[in-house]
Amino acid sequence: MKLKYFFLSCFALVFYNACKQSDAAFLPETTPANNPEITVTTVVTGNDVIWGMELLPNGDLIYGEKKGKIYIKRGEQTIPLEGFPTVKSGGQGGFMDLKAHPNYTKNGWIYATFTSAVAEKDSEVKLVRFKVKNDKIQNVENIFATGGGNTFNNHYGSRIAFDKNNYLFVSIGEGGGSSLGGPNSTNKNAQDTKLNWGKVHRMKDNGDVPSDNPVLPGNSKPTTIFSYGHRNPQGLTLNPQTGDIWETEHGPKGGDEINIISKGENYGWPTYSIGINYNGTTVSNDHKAEGIKEPIFTWTPSIGVCGITFINSENFKSWNGNFLATGLAGQKLYRFVIKDNKIAEENIWMEKMGRFRNVIQGSDGAIYISLEGPGRILKVTAK
């Protein structure tokens, strides 16, 4: 199904689209100057929850379902891929992200994160890389693992991003046995620099530790940990204009965050948050403290912020350079205007279509959006 839309730019609800029988409840009649004309096509539908997706240089769209199945969409064909490791998909765990190596055309590597059982009631996040040959997953290599320590099967993260120097970044949630913020929290994984949970990790593409990674408090040498104090970071992407890595994470009750990831910084959880605990107790009376890196933007109430990307295509005209963020609970796709590396304007681009899980920019310049209810992928092109 293919539809064309014309958009208002400033603080407008852009369109309502269920990609079913009634696709457009609001279509502005005119297109403001230098705003893109948008075409939306449903390219995948009828799936389970789709977390990770990537458009490969040959045009194949590879994507994974939470329950652990991976597919390639090639034209009208949907091809299941066999050979991926066993995925534990209980709670918030399952198959999570997919990312092709920046030099994929030369080395063929695809990276993926997923949850794996450690014991009957314990699990970890694993990062692997693999190649696809003859429509089968082959040459699977283990790159990184958190180790056990997530017994409540929630807050895994996890997203993958490469920076301009081809360093690999992976976001990992706090794990643990529960989640409660504040000075009396029983889950301080995110502050423990000897644990992999609640961190953004930076590594070489083979998993080795870069020599210029930070030496964090309590450690005597660099590890893969690049930043810490993260609760449940489910968005991670490169800002192509500045080279910064941007991250989004779920707050507790309120306080979802957009962060710019900086070397060695502490982002505060579970000691500091704008949100409160689900039981109504306070996380922190003061939201600013020495040594705590503040978010550049927060949502209260929470939107369930998830996948993110930057628009990096002149086809999108005045939207080129804008930042996109998905909302699960809010069921919206947000578009932000960025100026001087700060949020200058927030717009709702899409809503009332289901839970927005992920958004990426493909190698073809189009925007790909995954939604739940049912699991599907939209392709958005512009001119």
C-alpha cells in the first residue's frame, strides 16, 4: 500500500495513518515551502514484534522478531534465515537489534543483540556478528556478553551503533532483580563499574577494548564501558553531522530521556531521575548534581521512548538533520529540529498507528519504521 502525504511543519499533528482501510484522517491541503512530499509504503506486515531491522546495500531488508526469528525481505519474497543462536524471549527479552558493519560491502558482517538464558531464572545480553550466505546465517562469532544478572527479565536495552571511526557502541539496561530508583535502591548495577549492566559500551568491531576508553572509578584500566548510570536505553544512533552518539532511555514513572553520550560520564540512575518510582516514591529531590550528566531533553509523562535516528538526506529538504524518536506507550513518532546540538523544536510526525518500536534510515536514504499491532515495517520516501 502506497500513500502520499503533505505535511505542516510547526507543532502540527502530521497525519493519522493505520495503513489499513482508513489510512488518512487528516491531510493538509498545502505543502509549506521547502517541506518534503512524503510517500509511505507498507513493506512488511503480519509479523510478531519487530525490534531490529537494517537495509543492506543490495536492497535486502533484514529484520528480526522478538521471539528470535530473522527474515530477509527481498522484493515480494520473505525469506526466513536459519542458523541464529537460541534466543530467550521472556519478559522484555528476546531478539533485539541488528546493525550492518559500515564496511559491510567488503566484510559482510552483521551485528545483533539478543537475550540468552544463563540459568532457569537468569539471563544475559549477548552481542554476536554473523554473515548471510545462500540465505543462511553462517560464521557466527561471539563479540560481547553481559554475563548473568537479570532475574526479573526486564531492562535489557539494547541497541547498536557505529561511530565515524567504526567503533561499535552497544546500550545495555540495568538488569538485576527489580527496578527502584533512589538512595535505598536495591539495584545499583548501573553505578557498579565492574558490571556490564546499565552501561553504554564502546569496543572495536571484534569486541576488543579500545585503549582510549575511560578508566572509570573503581577500575585500574579501560574496559568496554564508555558511560554508566543508564536505566533502560532502547535507542542509540550516530549524529552524522557532529559524530556524537545519541541515546534514549526509559525513565521510571516520567523522566524518559534523550542523552548525548560522553566518555566516562555518569548519567545518574538509580540515584537521579526527573521521574518517580511506580510506587509513587521519590527518586531524587534534586535533579542536578555534581558529576551527573544531565539529559538534553525529557518527557513527563513517559512516552516509552525506543528507537531513534537522524534524517540524513537532502530529499527530506528542510527536515534534513532532524532527529526522530519512537514512542511505545505514547504511540507516536516524534520529529525534532536540532540547532547547536540542542533540541530546538518538538513535533509529532505520526500517531494512532500502534506502538512505534524502531526507526532507521536505510542505505537508500528512505526512513524505515517498525510498529506493533501487528508487527510491520513502513518505508518513507521523500522528494
